[in-house]
Amino acid sequence: MLIRRTERFKASEITDEKLYLNRREFIAGGGAALALAACDVADGAAPPAGAPLKAARNDGVSVKEVPTKLESATTYNNFYEFGVNKDDPAREAHRLKTRPWTVAVEGLVHKPKTYDIDELIRAFPLEERVYVLRCVEAWSMVIPWIGFPLGAVLKQVEPTSQAKFVEFTTLLDPVQFPGQKPGFFGGGLEWPYVEGLRLDEALHPLTLLTVGMYGQVLPNQNGAPVRIVVPWKYGFKSAKSIVRIRLVSEQPKTAWEKAAPQEYGFYSNVNPTVSHPRWSQATERRIGEFRRRPTLMFNGYADQVASLYSGLDLKKHY
């Protein structure tokens, strides 16, 4: 290795020691993966819309389909906290302030912890995964999500032997979420929005704690600053704008179960043989396409997740 003698450089050309050490700490902490320095984001400030978020592609779990156009994925959304129409989230999402933001991971764990969102992002290596998001209205999108396995966080807090389920709770704030205001229809949902998984589902490596999509920070209308993506289940299982993750011993009563138990069960696995009471789930329409395609069992992830439900009647436990 060739080493230059320091006297060949002027003092003004030598990097300040504090700046050098801070840069090393930034990289070691995973800050390089965020690639937000170019955005000139102040400490504690929310990254601007479209801020870049770099992550290595995980081809081993990614579908090989062409992603849905970004415009479609960010303007055709189910997020009833902003309104019941598909274009309400994009129109109202400017209300949501994603900094400061904390996520409490608590309940039946040995080491409960409350994460600042930026601390959480820095704590785990980010990866990009292309998943199909399938909705019960029989439409779907192909989205390159950015995040890390939820299991990595759960293992850090060390679930107790009594923990059997994981409950997710969305922010409750009618000022930021007009759909939560008293008297607003809001799909008949009870606020805050609550979802849940069995612990083994939550620990499955496909379950992603998501902070970005399409190479950028997660847009507000898609669940910023952090949401869950469970690719073999219908999209409503993927709680958005999460503020609490709680490990519990009993199956949580979820928002859609409370609102319409005859239509939405706890498991909500993609199962084309079980029709929604008001429409068939046997086919789906990919946003951006006109033709319909057959719906795949477990959204195409049967090889990876079917064993989780061995012996379970998937028509009874819908």
C-alpha cells in the first residue's frame, strides 16, 4: 500500500478529526443506507417527500414482475384514517407529521423498548423486496418495499414464553387523521386502528417492518413513517403509521373484525377458494392492467408459509 507523507498536503486540505470520526459513526450506524444527507434534513425533521432511501435488493424473496407505477401506488390507496375514497389519502396526507415519532415495543417481553423512528431505521440493515400487495376488493399492486424483518425487532426485545400474538396500533390523532373525527363514517371502524398476527407469523422472515418504497422514504399516504407488510395476507393486515407493537397472550380483536366479523377474520390469508360475502376472490386485477388474473393461494407464497397453517381449516379460520 502506498502511503503519502502528510507534509505534501496543506493544513486546510486535511479533514478535521471530529468530522472524520462523525462520518465513521454515521456509516457504522447504518446512516449510509439512508442516503438522506443529500436532502439536508435537520435533526428531528421529517425527510422531504421523495427523499432517497437506499437498500440492497433481496432477490431471494422478490417477485419477478414489473412494479406498479409509482403514481398509481401513491394515489390509489386504502387508508381510512384519511378517508374512505381511494384518492383521499394522497389528498389529505400532508396533515400527517412523521417527526417526532416513536414506536413502543412492549407487552410480554423481557426488554421493552421505545424506539425513536430514526433510531429504529438505523438499528437494522435495510433491504428492498418486491412484494405483491393484494386487497380484498380484488385488486393488487407490485411494490418494491424497503424495510427489515419484523422478527429482528421482536427478537431484540425478547418475547416471554407467554407471548403468542403481536398487536399493532396506529396513531390516534383526529387532527392529523380526519377520518378519525367523531361523526365521520370512516368505514365504520373503531379507532385507533388495531391489527394482529400470531407470533410465528410475525417472526416469519417474509414479514417486513417497512419504512420505504420505490427507493424513497415511505410516503404518508402509504403508511409513513413505518408500517407492516405481510405479503401472503390481504393488505388490510398491514397496519400503517404504527406507534405501538405489543406482544400478548390472547388473540387481539382487530379493527375489521370488530367492524364486520362476517367479512373479515383474524387470519385474512389470501385464499381464492373463499369468497368475500359481496364478491369473488378467485381472480384479481393488477392496477395498470385491464385483464384479470387468477388469484394465487397465499398470494403466491404457499411454499414459504403454508406450513404455518398445517391442520388449520382455512375456510373456517378465514
